[in-house]
Amino acid sequence: MEERRKSKRLELTGELILNQLGGDGQVKTAKIDIHDCSRDGIGFNTDNQLVIGDNYEANLTIWTKEVLHVFVQIVRAAKLENTYNYGAIFIGMPDADKMRIEVYETVKDTLEEVNK
């Protein structure tokens, strides 16, 4: 099958910040399992049910152990057996953060080539 994605996918760790508008003001976090990440967005699994079209804050831990604070919009959802799978696009991500993800792609590719 031909790969049609514009950007390479990476695995990272992170958390989603669940903050209800008009809620009680308490901010909750949800652990997310990020199975792919690119400069454009992320794919992840979580136990929390989210709504397509909603925007969330997220903290992504990249390979240098830096944490990128980003905003995402849910664009795809699927119910799995015990969890939910989501696709989200980044909203207003600074170019510097996009470059950090691109550098990670390059480093990962180089390491894979060396280890062959």
C-alpha cells in the first residue's frame, strides 16, 4: 500500500489536559498513549471519551525529555475494546516546536540506518 501521509510518524509520551468550559474550574489530566506524531498532528489512545471538533491542551514529552505544550483539535475517533483511539491536528503550533519534531524524525531515521 502506498504511503500517502505528508510527514513521518513518531512515538512519544504525553498527557491531555481536560478543562471543561463553564465547569467547576478544576483541571484534570488524562494519560495518552501517543502511537504516532508528526509536525501536523498526533494519533493517540486514552481511556477518556472525547468529542470530535473539541480543542484540548496537551503536554508532549519529546526525545530530549523537553515538554511541548500544544493545543490540539480532535478530528477522528474510534472506540476500541477497552479504550478510545483519536486523531488530532495541532492548532497554532509555533514553528520552533514543529522543528523540534522534525529534528527528532531525522535523529530517529539516522539511528535506524546506523543500527541496520
